[in-house]
Amino acid sequence: MEKIKVGVITLALPRERVDLARKFNFNAVSSLKANNLEVYYHDDLIYETTECIHKAQEYKEKGVCAILLLMGTWVDSPTVVDTIKEIQIPFAVWAEDNPASFSLTAGGIVHGSLDELGLDHKFFYGSTTSTNLLEQIITYIKACSIIHNLNHQKLCIVGGRVPGMYTTMADIIQIKNIFGVEIEHVDSLQVYLEAINAPEKDIIELKKTYLPEFGKITPEEQVIDKSIRLYFALKKVLNNKNYKIAAIKCMDEMINHYSSFCLANSLLNDEEYTISCEGDIYGAISMHILKLASGNISLFGDINHLDFQERMLRIVNCGSMPSLMSGNRKEVDLACQYDYLSKAGGVTTAFSVKDSPITGARLFRVKGNLGMLVFSGNTVKQSKERLKESREHWPQAFIKFDCDSEKLIQNFRSNHMHICFGDCLNIIKEFCSLKDISCIS
């Protein structure tokens, strides 16, 4: 995985303690590098506004997600103000806890000036050796990285809207304005044609590659063949236009007349793609935010049951959960989609998600305003017998959650929910703060 890129500019005035400013610059850069960041920095100090703007622009062009402005000494506030006004990128101001440098004095006037002018920024104060402060700064940088990675992404809706599912659809202008994500459409027919015309040798090779990795396999050969063809076709369509995020309709055309997308979605979610089902735009974006925050795969599923006694949330899906979330594909069975849901059938995956700390998140909208529900917890792997309580041939995640049960219930505003492995709750909250999205936890 590529390192997150961040820029560092240390400001000072020639008449002040530039020796302390240089030391602050060196120690800050060293601390950031030690946290596995790719740091762009200038060995010397910046004294002039034009020089600061030039350096910030240079770092932006190199792909940094944010720039940290270090208050090496007392500085002229207009240097910071004009740079932030000129260069459209997240900025943070960092003042050091060193009384000899008057760094906090500079930080106070810069922070206040930016607030008076309504210029967005983050303010940090503390030592380069402070574990707590560095955690805050790294969290901020990772949240900025999500913004950077979402910007100019394309989200492909395959097939359009599933009837009746209001909470899967979004205002494409709002999504573009807030996240920078362009929403485009591909008809299901295009995927279908790619599937039925897929070269036989490629399909045979895919079967040889994937099928031995799974556990019990019960679907008939023709059902498997169509599901593998959909994987081949969907991947080809996405690659042709460089889509990394997609929302797949599936119901009713494909699932009733050719095959369900379940196995295709599952395999693609195991890879570098983010795939939601039922044309869920908010689901796809929520999943991708989780994926960027954690550096790992994310899950799409339905809120199925909340047990107040066990404090356990069960998420179930008709087959598109990433199979690698099982921990071992040999524990993943391949079954045939239920007849009541699909006239054509299709391969589904059946497993319980492995034990792991998790973060859950879901975007929603209330009266036109975006919000995000977030929570943390742990998945608890269950026996396949327990899957029968809901649907034994579908994948399921059992989550011991940390938040208040009643509050969680009241903030379910969709049939869908998403999780990733790892605790990245603070990163998601920081991201929401930066995007002015109401965050509920």
C-alpha cells in the first residue's frame, strides 16, 4: 500500500530564534516519517509569503493530502492567511510547546486570524515527542487522505435504481460537491453481453483458479459458469473506464433472467474494488471511506437483527460480502441463491466473518443534509449452524458493539450497513468534521 503523502512548511522570522525553528522542523519531519508517512519538506525555513505559497503549491502538485504549517517562531499572520486562501488543500497549524521560541504565541494569533476570516484549518499544540499529539496529527492526516483519494473518483452505477429503495439513491450534485466523486451509469445489458461473449478459455482458467480455494460447492455447473462470467464481465467493464467504486443493481433483471451478481461482487470486493449491491450509492461511498480509513477491505450487508441481551448486531447479505473476511476461503461454502429471490439462480457465499476489531459506518440523509452513523466493536465468528437462524446459504457478520443499543437502533436509516476490520473510528469522525457531515456515534 502506498504511503500517505503530507507536506511540512516551517515558518519563522529572521530576527527570531531560527535555531529553535530549524530544530522543530527536523524533529517534526522525523516523527512523521517514523509514523510511516511520506513527508515533503524544505530543509531550511520559510520567511516570505510568496515563498510559502510557492512551496505549498509545489507540495500540492506532488500529491500531498494536507500541509502542516509549523510555527517555528513568531510569524506574520498574513503569510499563513494568504497561503491558505491561495492553495486549496487541507492545512493544519502546529505550534510547539517551547517557551523560548514563542511558537504558541504565533499559533494563537494565526489560529484566531484564520477563524475570523472563516478559513478552514486544524490547530495543534505540543511536542514532537508527544504520543497523544502525534496520534491526533496522524488521525487528521489520514482523514485528509480519504478526502484526497475520493476526489475525482468515478462511481459506476450498473443497472440503475432498485425500485422502492429510497435510501440507496443520492443527489449526484451533492455527492460531487461534498466528496468530489463523479457518478456515471452503465447499463446491465453491457455487462450481460460481456458475460455471454466471454472467451471460454478465460472462464475455464478462472474456475481453475478460484473454485479450489473454497469449501463445499453445491451449485450446478451452469450456475457456476454464469456467476464466473459475471465476475469476468463486471471486472472488464470497470477496468475499461477505470472505475474502482460501483453500485450494482442486480434486481430484478439480471437476478431473474441470467444470474445474481453475488459471487462477482464478493470476489471484486476481495480485490482493489469497492462494490455495493442493490444500486446503493451511499453504501458504496461508505464502504470506500472505510476502506481508505483502514487500508483494508470493507463489507456490504443488511441489518438483520439486534440482540439486546448479547449486545450483538447481525449483518446478513445475499452473497456479496468479501469472502476474505472469513479469514480462510476454505471455510467459505458456495451455494445456490434461494429460489424465492432469484428465478435464474446464482452462486452465493456462505460463511461467518472472522473475529476482529471493527469499525462500522453508514452515510444517510435527513431533509437533504448528509450524516454518518459510526460505531466500533468486534466481530465474533459463529458456527455454520447459527447461520440457519437467518439464511444458512448467505454470509453473516456478528458484531459485539460498543455503543448504546437504543441509540444505534434509532440511527439505522437504511436496510444496509458496512464494516471494516480495525479501529478507525477517530479517522472517520475527523473526516466527517472536515467535510461538515453530522457524525453520530
